[in-house]
Amino acid sequence: MKCFFIWLSVISTLLPLATAYGSRGAVERLVYYYAYLADELVNADGARTVAVGCRGTLPGNRCNLDEFLKYIWSPLPGESPTPPNPMDLGYKKKTNFEDITVKSLYNKIVKWRDPVDKRGITGNIDNTKLLPGSTDFYDCLARIARPIGMLGMTTFPDDKTKRDLAKKIVDKGKMAAQTLYEFRLNDFDKHRISHLKDKLGEDNIIQKPGRDVVGLMPNWQTLDVDATAAKLGKGGRDTLDTAIMNYYMIEKARDHRAALVAADHAQQLSGCPLGAT
């Protein structure tokens, strides 16, 4: 819950929102779609929360990945209001979709281009379509993964088929949420580490290998808080904490931190441990 309250304090001072594009946008969309699939299994029709207006070609008028991505798409300023038309990104049958790896789906989404105008599908989202009632991108991302966590706590004791399906959705949803946090922490730490090196001395800032859940971020480095505090000597933790808090006050850091905290809350709701934001 610590992350939730930090997120609330950040959200009130945000600059204009910064939806993820490219690699981050591709991972975000996987989190969104796994939440959509989980929502179907864990909630009755009238109680669902994710992309409730999406009407597609799957049983019950549910949307496949292509239809879902098209539904939540929103144009960038000056972009054509006609959405790109993704095809065959997630296969047409859900029974096939849950067996596709997160890494494979990520590569499909991030590389896809509209055959006519060459636009990708990882730009803006309409958060009001994706999560009705959400106030903006950050609020939407922070709350979107709740159905994944709820599904992870649902047993389906009398239905092995549904139980097996739920496990696939939950496992991959959690992987996607963790991967999104990794991408966001990597973005955040590039700037935070640069700031800390400038303020505390390059030799005093220690890094360690970052987590790589599905193999999309090999060899990246994150801040090693404990080792850095020790390197700074007596009172090192207080010195480091002060420098980090001063970095948070810089205007350009706010969007990065807000997105990181929202991603952290998403992975928590999916059933994963909190990160170090």
C-alpha cells in the first residue's frame, strides 16, 4: 500500500501525461489485454471493468488482441483520427492466444506497422475506453491489473479447463506487469543515476544488474541503494535519500517517476511484490 499512497501524492502534481510509445507501449498493451482476459473470467458481465465497450468476434462478443488494440487506440495531436488496423497480432482464437509467450507477443506488437500508412499501434490510448472512470493514463495504468490479481486468488475447483486457462492468463499477466516495471525503472534510473553522479560523485554511485523476467532487457543496470549508501560512508543513507528526494523535485523527473509508480502499483495488483520506487 505504500506505493499506492506515494502514487496518490505524485498524481496531484503531474505534468501533462506521457503515454508510453514503442517498447514501453507494447508491454503496457499486454498488461491491458491480460487484465481484459482476467476480467472476463473473474467478473460477471455487468461487473466487468476493462474495455467494457469493446465488441469483437470472439464468443460473447469479446475482443481478440487486434480488436482490443484498435478499440483503446487514440490519436496523437495532429494524427489521423482513423485508427491503424492491426491484424493477426494475437491470433484469432483465445485458446491459441494464452499459449503465446509474452516475449513473442511483445515482438509482434512493437514491430507491427499498418500496411497502408506504416503507423504502429503503440501510441496514445483512450484511458476512458480502457478503464471507464479512470482520470488519466497514470490512474488507468495504476488500477488496470486488479483483475489479474483477483483471478490469481480464484480457484475454480470444479472446472479444470477454466483453472488451467486462468493460470496461463495470471502467469503471463504478472510477467507482463513485471516487465513493464523493468522498462519504466530503466528509463527512470538513466536520469536518476546521472543526477546522483553529478551531485554525489561518479565513483560513489554503485549499480547492479536489473531484473529481466522474460528476456527483453539483457544487461541493464539499476541503482544499488545499499551499496551506494555504504560507499558514501557515515550518514550515507541519509545523504543518498536527500539527493534522491531533491531529484524528485526536478520538473523533468515527475513524469518518469509517476509512470514508474503507476507501473509498480500495476505489478502489485497483478500479484507481484512491490518494486523499489
